[in-house]
Amino acid sequence: AAAAAAAASRPASAAIPLILSAAVFTVYLRTMYPTVGGGDSGELVGVACSGSVAHPPGYPLWTLLARGTLGLARSLPVTTIPEPAWWLNSLSAFLSAASAGLVQSCVARLGQLMGAGLIGEARGQSKQLPREQTAMESRQALVQGLAEWSGVLAAGLFAFARDTWELSVQAEVFALNNFLVALVFRVVIEYSVEVQRLRQDGGSGARSGRLIQLACAVALVCGLALSNQHTSVIYVVLIALFVMVTGFPWLWRPAPLVLLTLSALAGLAPYLYLPITAAQRPRDSWGDQRTLDGFLTHFLRREYGTFKLASDLGEDQD
């Protein structure tokens, strides 16, 4: 068990996901739209340039990130700067490439943990002769390699799936959503490892500090995901339930609960962009979020139907 715990404590290589992300990013750049793409791309580019509000639910996190990207581009000491759409298309390419690296890291880490558990059980049943010790170490190295390359395969299938690729080469909110969902799963994996360590220690609260930090990181990223795209609520609800159930009793104390609440609220803070922007009355902004009812109408996507992915416009037309 100790050997398995030691193996599990060693994180997977960081070089492979970085190299993979760089390779995917290069391919995306070579296949990227040179200007405005289809779908909502035109509206989103306009929103990022003007500092207005996008269609419901407003996508405030993406808008802030996009405006920051354009501000950084304008500050570059070059004479010729590509048009805003090119930079925002590049932002999508970067985020999706980073998502691919996170997918590889998640799969590799899970494979490493499962392999460490199986090898740990085998060690516990053997007499640990030198020859068997060498065989176990070789097997562990093999499992680690298989986990890494399985992650590469999974990341490649994700990155170059038709829909992922198409939405990674134009200004869209989906690349940011993929990045945040992949990131929260990566943090949840480390959170699960920490829960297991605490339970092996007999439930002592002496090491619960790292568990609380990881749980707060999960809450923060979940809030950020909801600040970008509401479809992430499917993952957020399940992840929140998992964290709170497995985190008992360490997370069910006043101080951790306050920290978790503050972390989630910090992730949702980008929604302040909506009423602040609406107060300036931009001409090309969608809706009016200056009142609570106007904010909730936009936030809850009432114009589309809260639980619908698109409006019913034209549904009754022949």
C-alpha cells in the first residue's frame, strides 16, 4: 500500500501535455479562419471590440478574456497588427490546444493511479525478492508509459474531432468551455487522491489543508465555467455533489464552507460585467441588465427559454 501511495504521489510528466498542446495549436493556426467565421463569431468579435453584452446569457468571462486579448495585441510593439477576428480566432485555438493537453494529463494521471493500485496489490502479495522487485519496477514503468500514450490518443481524438476542430479555429465560446471543463476534471482527480490519502491516515484533520485548497479550486473553476456557458451546469452539479459527499467531514465545517462559498462566488464574479456595461448604455448591446429583472432575464436566457439551446423563432412559420 505504501509503495502504491508513493507511485500515486508522483504526477505524470508535464512535458508531454505541453508538447502535445503546442503541436495541436500549430495545426489549429494553420487551419484557422483568417477573419470572421460563421455562427455567433461575428457577434462575439463585435462585442469584444465594442465592450458591449453578447446574447444571453452574456458570456461575460469570454468577453473579458477576449477584450484582454485585444488589449494585449494593441500593446505589441509591431507596426502591422492582424485584425481583431484573427486574434480572437487564435484565442480559441490556444484554449482548445490547452484543453487537449489537459485531456492527456487527465487520462495519464488516471492510468497511473489505476496502475499504481494494481501493482501495489501485487507487491503486497509477493515476498519482495530482488528479482520480483525488479519485475515490479519494470511493470510500473510499462504502466506509466501506456498511461501517457493512452492520454495522447485520447487528446488527439478530442482535438481533431470534427466539431471540436471547427469551433477551435474561430471566435467562439466553446473552446473556453472545453478548457474549463477539462481543468476542473484535472483538479478533481488530484482532489480524489488527497481524499484517499486522508482516509489512509485514519481521517486525521492534520493534512486536510491541501484537501480544502483543492476543493476551493474546484469551486472556483466551476464558477468560472458557469460564467462562460450554462451547459457546464451538467458537470458542475455532479462535481459539486461528489466533492461535498467525499469531503465529509473535512469540508463540512464553518471555515471550509465559507471558503468554498467565496471561491464559487469569485468564479461567478464576471457576471458583474453585465450590469456595469449596461449602465453605460452601449448602442449594440443585447438586452438591458440595469435592473434585477433585466439581469435575470438575460442570465436565465428567458428570451430563448431557460432550458432550451435555441429560440423558437420561426417555429410556427410555414
